[in-house]
Amino acid sequence: MRTSIAFAFAATGLAAAPAAAQEMSVSVEIPRLRVAEYHRPYVAVWIEDASGKSVRTLDVWYDVDLSPEDGAKWLPDMRTWWRRSGRAMKMPANGVSAPTKAPGTHARTYRQGSRPLANLPAGSYTLRVEAAREVGGRELVALPFQWPPKASTSATARGKSELGAVRLTTKR
Amino acid sequence: MFAKPSLLALGLTLGLSTLLPTQADAHRRWLLPSATVMAGESDLVTVDAAASNGLFLFEHRPMSLDSLVITGPDGEPVDPTILGSGAYRSVFDVPLAAQGTYRIALVSDGVMGSYELDGERQRFRGSVDDLPAGATDIRTTHNKSRTETFVTLGAPSDTALQPTNSGLEMVPVTHPNDIVAGEPAVMRFLLDGQPAADLEVEFVAGGTRYRDDPGIAMLRTDAEGRLTLEAASAGMYYLEASSAQEATDGQPERRASYTAVLEFLPL
């Protein structure tokens, strides 16, 4: 009991906030496109460690319910995510997969200690967002970040075709 | 009088050469799948089988599907739906009901040759045991050929990739459905189960119609039969290798050939 209190004090002294409050918010902009045939893109959001290994898949937006067809059929169109993570996952995945989203900005917050982020060990990471659209293109956006965040930070990367602004905000 | 034996010899040479696909039919033989990386509970891949010079063009003749062998992720055979053969290609569908990697191959293994009977040279196909009594000067060639491709539903698996140790084979070190443009892919070649060292392998990208350069890379395996494939751009690629061993006492001449189609995906 004594040691855990001491540890909590030490952590508080370093981070000035309980560890459980560490969180990251990701907002993804799906651009409105003027095309003859528009389908909402499939989007994957995941985290890679410093060696490029995928360590967490945070979100996969796809045609979860496309009965009688199987919406999972086109998951490999997100080629990079599919190769590094998707093909080894069981889809749909609870708390990760969700229906495709309309053009606009979609934000979600992930907390340390809670799924799908769980306990992400300290280190250098890259947040990746990949979008692939039926009869459209594919695009990848990357944002490097440190975990746990030493300060509250915010970074934005912008896609050119299938993705608009991708914003990563971390709170210590 | 003098012309007759030489004409006969000529006829024999021509006749024999039509029987030896590795020698006379230099056309590339390939199985081209509609996709190599798939997902979902189940799916289907449709495959074209053809022989041609240009890749991957339907321009010469269809491949016979009599020797089609499909191995599923559990190592068991998978039944295709044969749609038929046209003038330039054969087509079949392969149902993918189980998750993992499928090996789709045309495999042949046969003896052909000639013998002399009553002063006449005769050709034959099949076993030496079936030759008529009195056949002399028997010359045979044992041909083994494999033309194949690979597809994966879900995560790649290795069961279907195990070598049969017969003929010329490619044993993937890099999984054949985990190949991307710009990254080296390592393959290992075996001849009758032994490393095929110093084997010459032709490596060509599809799309020959749309470029002036034939784009043929001649590669060589190392002492362990290993080879590294690299492609700067994504696409379907063709591989071909062949080997021949002279006849020895009690052993006919042996020929083996291997062709494969591999997809390099963009990352």
C-alpha cells in the first residue's frame, strides 16, 4: 500500500495529472467530392511503433452490414492497413469497426487504459489513417507522436484526394 | 533411296519436337488469377489459363485444364468450376470457402520418347512398360512441368505451399501473397526436392504490349537455390525456369519446367 502511494505521488509529480487521464483525440475529415458515382470511403485508423509494426487498430469504417453481400470483401483495398493489421484481425471487431461515414469531420477520443488503445507503452509512434473509396482512390496520412505525451499537443496532416485534415490531439 | 532415311529422320525430329512443350513451344504458360489478396467469410477467384508470348495476352492457345490441381489452406484438394476453353484461353473459378492460402497449379509428369520396331522408328507417350515386345533402341525423356499461382483469403498460411519434391518447384520464403513493389521477395527453388542451385530464372512484368522493352530479367539462384525478386512497380509478374539432365544408365533424359504468376501489390 505504502509503495503504491509513493508511486502515485511520483507519477503525479511527473505528469501533474493521473496517468489515467492521458488521452488522444483523432479527427478525420472526409472531403466532399464532386464525382458522378460517390461511395463513402473505407477508413482505417491505426498506430505503428518505431519499427513500423502495427500495434493498435483504433478504427475501421466499412460496410459492416451490407447484406446479402459481405462488406469485408473490400477491406484489402486499404492495402497498407490490410497487410500490417487487417488480415490478422477478426472483423467486425468490437469497439473498432463502425459503419462508413459521410463527408465531414469525425472525431473520437481514446483513453489510456481503455480499449482500443488499452495500455500503450511509452515510445515513439506514428498514427496512420488510410482511406479507400469504391470507384475512387486510396490515400494514406501519417502523424508521428510520442506516448505518453509530455505536454498537450496538437498536430495536423492533410490529405490531397481521399482525406482532408487529420488532426491528432494528445493530453497528458 | 538415299533421301528416304534422312526424310524419316527429319520427320521424327519435327514430330518429337511437337511433343516436347519445353523445347518446341517456347510460349509462356500461365495462370492469371482475378485477384490474389481477398477478404470476407468466403469469396471466389476466377482464373485464366493460357500460353502466349505477350504477357498477359490471349493470343496463342488455351492451356488444357486436365492437369489442374488446387490445394486449399488445409492441404486438401479444392474442386474448381471449369467454365471451358475458348480459342485462346481456358477459364475456371475457384471457390474460397476457407481462410488461408490456395495453390493453383497445372502439374504434368510424363514420359515420352521413341523406339525402333521392325526397322521403323516409332514415337510413344506413357510408360516404357507398355512398349511392344521387340522394341529396340528406346530413347525416352521424362518431363515434369508445373505452372502455378497463389491466392489468399484473409491471413496468409503455409500449408498449401509445402513442396511435393517432384520436378522443379518454388518454395516461397517470402509468402507469395505478401509481396509488395519496392520490397525484396525471396524464393527458393527445388529440383526433385533438392536445392536447384545456379538455376536461371526469367522474371518479367505483365503489360508487354504497352512497352518497347521486353523487360526480361534473367536471374540466377544461389547455392541454396535462393533467389531475390524485386519490382519497382506493382503488377502481375511472370517467372519461368527449366532444367534438363542428360540420360544416364538406366535413367532417361529428365526435363523439368516451372512457371508462376506472382502479384506485386502497391503499399
